[in-house]
Amino acid sequence: MIEINYDEVREELEKKNLYDIQKDLTSSRRLRTAIMSLLTTALLLTIAYGMLEDPLVYTLSNIGNFFDYKIYFIIWSVVAGLSIQFTVGVLFKLEEYKSKFGYHFIGISVALLILTALIPALKDIYPFWHTVHTVTSGLHALFLYLALVPFSIWVSKENPRLRLTIFIWLGIVWAGSILMIILFRHSALFELWYFITNIIFLLYLSLVLFEKEIIKKSVKLMINEDNLNVAIEKVFVNLENLTEKKKGKVKT
């Protein structure tokens, strides 16, 4: 069994100018975990909220406005919207996607989603606000499309191996949503399909794009290593955390 001196590992990485890469690698893994957790939470919350009442009869707006679930509707919109916005923003940065409009569009989309949840959708009582609610919900979908689709196409060009899968996913999301409207008309199935498939698509993109980035950084750390076990430790260990723990023990 090999005993690894992590202080020596850190010193060695600093001498080789690789320590910043190792820290970035640790940060990337943490960020990937955070994003996957956020999106999974948003996915489960979407399913749970959509099933509070019969999704074949009531839309998500109906569930929030016809029953005593208004606060749940707002909470769902905030969690789902901000999870999508945070994820898309991180992926833009990760892939060095330069379109400033993408950031604006995704922010507007999330704001419109939350606004849609806040505005009452009771046609007989508040006809004006019901119309505004309908408009904001449609604009939310439009701006999400304007943010996510061009980015997905750009990623497919930068990563040819992902091209087919990305276009299949885009077809599933958008063609499937339209099909749900045609088949089930006024129901939550269209909205559930739209949000669930978009979230799963973002889970897929986050997984493969972070995997690519982590592999690239790992190769830089391991390329000149003679001992594979030590090399793997350098990839996965959080040297910053170990140093802080050691300092804490010394102080006590």
C-alpha cells in the first residue's frame, strides 16, 4: 500500500505549474454535482407539482389558481426557473459561448416564468390579468427557445460526436410539446412534457460537457505520471480542503 504525502503532492504540482489546474478540476467536479442536484430537484418538484391534480384535466396554471396551491405554483416556478438559468449560464461559460443575447434571453425567460406564476389566471374574475398571464407564459417559452436552441446548435458544431444526440433531444422537446398540445389540448401534459424534457436535456448537456472538461484537465495532470495510483489521487483529492483541515488541527 502506497502512503501518499499530500503536502509533497501539492508542492510538486506547484513546481510544475499544475496546481491551478488541480484546483480547477476540484471546482469543476463540485460545480457539476451542484448543477446535477439542482436540476434533479427541479425535475422532481415539477413532477410532484404537476400531479397535485389530474394533469389530463388541469394545466399547471389551473392547479395553481383553481385550488389552494398558489404558493406551490410560485415556489415551483422559482426553483425550476432559477435552476435552469443557473445551469444554462454555467454551460455558456464552460463552453465559452460568447453570445451576450443568450444570457439576456435566459434571464428574461426565467423572469417571465415567475411572473406567470404570480399573475392570477382566473378568466371569469380577472379577464385582463388572465390575458397577461397567457402572454407571459408564451413569451417564457419563446425566450427559452431563443437562449437554449442556438446554444445547443453551437455545441453540436463544436462537439460533432454530440450532434446527433443533441438534435434528437431538441426534436423530443419541441416536436413532443407540439404533439402534446394536439393530442391533449388544454391540459398539463404539454407543460409537463416541455419542462421535464428540457430539464433532462440540460442534465444530459451538463453531464457530457463537464465530463469533457474534467477529462481534459485530468489528462494534463496525469500525462507524465509513472504511478497511476498517485496520479488518480492527484485528480480526485481536494488538496485545498486537506490543507485547511491540517491547519485547523495545528491551531487546536
